[in-house]
Amino acid sequence: MNIGFIGLGNMGGPMAANLAAAGHVVTGFDMADVAIDGVTMAASGAEAATGADVVITMLPNGKILRAVADEILPAMTAGATLVDCSTVDVDSARAVADQAAAAGLLFVDAPVSGGVGGAAGGTLTFMAGGSAAAFANAEPLFAIMGQKAVHCGEAGAGQSAKICNNMILGVTMLATCEAFALADKLGLDRQKMFDVVSTSSGYSWSMNAYCPAPGVGPQSPADNDYKPGFAAELMLKDLRLSQQAAESADADTPMGELAQALYAQFVETEGGEGMDFSAMLPRFEKRSRS
Ligand code: NAD
């Protein structure tokens, strides 16, 4: 396939390299001056999109996605598919889907989980929204860049699934960290805490696969001075998107709202920027009740 790839950052760069390594012809564009193995660089997004069967975007947010879509949709060949893998607000995903349809193009919103390691290793999970035809066009590429792709429903469904998942992740990580901090103050050994909770009803991915306590459970960012991993500011971004969606859908999400407030405080006023999102454990540990 001829693939245009726009946004070759931490995630997009390795994803594009994997597509090229699998034999696809990949033409890339990024605002920054980047070079990616096997990818021919274009001078603009529109140039990268011209003549492509599929254009993939991997951009920071919905505002930038909308601006890039304005530029590239007119350059795309009728019947081609735009696959947005960025994490953006549901409204932007739906707006770009409508714009693509009006231009005779197919669209899939396909945010990912798996982080930079998953992008490099080709083991991402894709959560996709769009028509069956659009998903079918993107699926062979998901199989190269990832190990699982779930077609969640119509346009916007991929972003909806992503932010609901990450709202659960933010809330369970906070619950796990505050429980460890309480256990510490009760004099409970951390290893014993892990041994019990990881095999009891408090278990979760945060505890079992990404334990926020150093030296306990599997290797995780806690064992590497809380270097990300999944940075606290990215968790904050996703929690904000979930609250934005909850507001527009009139959904009551008090736990998600509190998680957003705690991560905002951590990132903006407590030095949490650039730390892994599990660094909430040392943050809770240092605090008292008042
Ligand atoms: P990044 O900042 O490393 O990459 C974004 C790239 O987009 C940059 O290289 C930037 O120069 C480029 N860009 C910005 N505006 C552009 C424009 N108008 N035209 C062309 N290029 C432009 O970010 P990332 O970590 O690669 O994340 C990308 C997306 O993936 C985000 O939406 C993020 O939320 C999501 N995501 C990231 C992770 C992660 O662990 N990093 C995990 C899951 C999802």
C-alpha cells in the first residue's frame, strides 16, 4: 500500500518504521525535522497524503488533528482512508469523520494503548471507530503495528473506548497508590500487601502488572525512579478528555473528576510533570490527612 504518515513523534515514528519494514511504501511528514528508517519525507502533510491509499495521523490533540484534516482531506484520493491514531476528544473525531465522508473518503478513529514500547515492538492495541469498510481497509495495517484491534462501533467509538479505559486506569492507580500509602502507615510490609491484594479482590492491572511500589511485583517504572512509562501529564490529558466527554454526554463521573483534579495538582504544582503516573505513591506517602 501507499501510506501517508503524519506526526512522526515518539509513537508515530516507530509505527511508521514498522509499516515500512513490512514492505509498504511510506511517505511521512512532521513539523519537526525527523528521519525515520524506511520512510520518505515529504515537504507538507498534503504532499504526504497525495496518492496514498491510507493516511495515518499520530498527533498531539484534537485541535491539531482538525487543522491537519483541513489541509490533507482535499489532497486525498477519493475512496482513500484516513486513520487517526492520536488520542483526541470524541467531538473532534466525529467532526473529522463527517468532513471525510463529505469529501468521499473513509475515516477510522483508532487510538492506541501500549505506549512507546508497544509502538516500537508492533504490539499496540487499537480501539477503532468507523464503518465496517473503513475498518477493513485499516485492519491489515493494525496487524503490523499492533497485536489486537477491536472495532468498537461507528466514528468516535474508538476514542470513547480509550478514554473510558484510561479513566478506569487513572482511578485504579490512585486507589492502589493511596492504599499502599495507608498500608505503610499501618506498618504493613509492602511485599505482603502485594501478595495479598494481587491475589484478592483488590487486584487490578495497576497492582498486578504495573505495581507502583519499587521492588515489589513485576518490573515497572517504580523500579526506575518513576521515569515514564506512561507520564503523569499524558494521564492528565486522557482524564481531561474523559471529563470533557462526560460533560457533553451528561454522565455522572465523580471518581474520574477527582482523578483529574489530583493529577492536575500533581503535574501543575507538585513537580509531577515528566514522572510516571504511578509516582502518585511517593506523593501520597509524603502527605498527611490534613
Ligand atoms: P509526540 O509529541 O512525541 O509526537 C507528536 C508529533 O506530531 C511531533 O513529532 C510533532 O512535531 C508532530 N506534529 C505536531 N503538529 C503537527 C502538524 N501540524 N503537522 C505535522 N506534525 C505535527 O507525541 P506522542 O507521544 O507520539 O503521542 C502522539 C499521540 O499518541 C497523542 O495523541 C498521545 O496522546 C497518544 N498516545 C501516546 C502514548 C505515549 O505513551 N506516548 C500512548 C498512547 C497514546
